[in-house]
Amino acid sequence: MHEWRTHTPDGRSLVATREKDAWIVRCGASEAQSPVLDVALIEAIRADAEVVTHSSKVDYGAWTRAQADRIEDEFEQSE
């Protein structure tokens, strides 16, 4: 199992793991799973933003795509 740790632009902890054919992403108190990393990232971030009511309104589209590219590149290199 591979695990990547980082923080969202507004400082929340973000952890992505790859298990078989799915990505599992935890953001704060929320978790999402998808075969597509971008989807798991944005779902976990959005779900946690609903829990964290003081979260800033950051546009995560480009940021999420850049993180997904970086994580997928690292995953491919480690195989």
C-alpha cells in the first residue's frame, strides 16, 4: 500500500492511499473512495468542508488536478 500525505490550501490534512483498484482519500474527518483519484480527492475535500464550517472558499479544481498528477506520477514510479 502506498500513502501520500499533504495539506489542502486551507491547511487540512489530506492522505491518499492506493489499494488494489481504488484510491482512498481522507481529508480531516471525511473519507472518499473511487477508482479515479481526482474524484476521491474532491469528494473527500468537499465532504470535510461541510463538516468544517469555517473552511475558506478555495477553488480546488486546478489544485486537485495538480495533486492527482503528482500522486499518480509517484505511484507509477514506485511500481
